[in-house]
Amino acid sequence: MNNRYFTALLPLAIATMAACNGGKQQPQQAGPQTPQITVFKVSEERVNVQDAYPGTVTALNQTELRAEVNGYVTAIHVADGASVSKGQKLYDIDRTRYQSARDQAQANLEIAESNLQRVEKDLQRYETLAEQDAIAKQTLDYARTDLSNAKAQVASARAALVTANTDLQRSVITAPFAGTIGISQVRLGALVSAGTTLLNTISSTNPIAVDIPINERSISTFVQLQKSAPDSTFALVLPGQQAYPHHGKLTIIDRAINPQTGTLTARIVFPNQDGLLRAGMNTNILVASQDQGEQIVIPTKAITQQLSAATVFVLTDSSTVSQREVKLGAVVKDKIIVRDGLKVGETIAVDGIQSLREGMKVQVIEPQKATPAAP
């Protein structure tokens, strides 16, 4: 009887349990959600990108003027800081004694030449007499020896005259090239020594150069700029952020990299008619990059870096994305220039690109309507 009672209650218990569950079924596993992205339509913008390099103003020609003879400074012909022309007289050093030495050397040469003429005539007479056997052969030999000695004396006298003339010329210091002379290091009446006493320094001022350091990665760019750079490529900023009114031209790239700094020196030459640039001045050189004018510019956050390649996700007509490699240029604030890989009018993904894959279907939303991604 108990078994029949249990059998009768079993359907009722099952019905009661179903009622307690509220008739709900077990939840099923949710499928993957469609990624939501914001997009950017590719367009061109006018950009002017310049790279800045620290520069040092350097004179194309600069030399120290030192005394080449000993003596007292007897005249100073230019004022400190004056502009001078090539060959202009600058200093006189005790010319009187060097003029006397030169006159003495000239007189010694004339004596030697007169003696040579006498010996030559004597030799001619001795040779005539020797043909007639009228003199001893030894006398003829002595005459020939005297001729050789007389020629040597003339050569020595000429060399002494050259030395005296050189010293006389060096007693006058002249400008080796046109430029600006500095502050004189000696005054009138100062005693100077040959090869040691610094008189002054002269440097060329127009044109003038600015040397900048470049790294190894920039060598190919600067080599190309040296061959065919537009006139407006190199601009200069003076101390105080004042723009220099003239553009420069790249003329020299140094032969080797400095092992201490790891950089190479490039020299840009500027006109300097007004004398605004002075040797030793620190400036900044602005070099216009190849990213000039109308360029394709996209938000930087749209770029995905994979090893050494940069890619973007391009939206297709079927609401899917295609990953495409692009060649990047310079950064412009929060955007970056794309040199190759995109066309004007294409649409790229900007936000929500972290979870995107090739060929994935996406949902385009407005930036302000974006919802947080599901955990």
C-alpha cells in the first residue's frame, strides 16, 4: 500500500519542482558581439613640417695673424673690428733694420756679380794663352776654379737677397682675404717675436656658414638635399627666436662621423650682408622635410604597429575591415602624415581597433554614442 501511495505522489512532486523553477529554462552560451568602431574619412591637409637642428655659426675663412719677424710694432693701420679688403696693410714691424739688411744683401750680390765677370774675362785670356802654350796649365786650372767659386758666391748672394726681401715683406702684415678684423692683441711699440706673438684674428663674414650635427639615419636625406634642395629648404632662427631673413644652401657634408658624438657635420651657407651672424653664435636651423603642401593626414591613434610595419583598418562596402600597411611621414600634432597606402575618400577605423582582425564585420557608431566593450 505504501508503494502505491509513493507512486501517486511522484507526478505531483515533479510538477511542484517545475513550478518552483518558474518555468525558466537554463541560459545558453552567448555568441560573439559585433565590434563597434568610430571612423575617419581620409582627406588631404596642407602641412609645413620642419625639422630643427642646433647650429653654430662658423666663418668660411678665419686665420690668426702672428708676427713673422722679431721687432717692435711701429704702426697699426686699422681700427679694431673694422672690415678689411684682401692685401690691405694692417701692421708694421720695425721696417728700418729689415730695409737695411735688404740693401746690404743687394750690394753683396752686385759685388759677387762683378767679381764673376772679372773671373770670366781672366779665364778667357788664359784659355787663349794656353792655346799658344804661353802659360802653364796649372794657371788655367786655377782660373777655372776661381770661376766656379765666383758663381757660387753669386748664388749665395742671391739667396741672401731673397731672405732679406722676405723679411722686409713680412715686416708688413697684410690681410690674407677680405673680412672683419678682431680686437688687436698688441699695441703700438710692443715687442713681438716671430711665430709666437698673436697680433689679431681675421675672419670672413659674407657669406658665412652654420654647422649642424646630423645622425646616421639622416645622411641619405641630406645627400639628396645637397643635390637638389629648393632654395627655401634651410631657414635659420636667431637667438631670441628671431627669424633670419635669408635662406641658406647646403654646401658640405663632412667626410666621416665623429666617433665621440656619433654625428656628422653638415654646413649650410647663408648670405650675411647686414652682419647679423657672428662666428661662434648658437642658432637653430629649420630644415623643410619632404612632407610639404597637400598631404594625407590621419589621426595617430588609427595606426597599429606590428613589428616594423604600420597598418590601418580600412572599412569596406560590406561593413567589414581590411588591414592595410601604410608608409608614414612626419607627426603633425595629434595626426600623422601617410605617404603611401591610403587614398583620399577612403574610410578607416579610429577607435575600437584593438580587437579588430582582417575581414571582421564591424558596426560603425558616432564617437559620443560609443558603448563600453563587453567584459
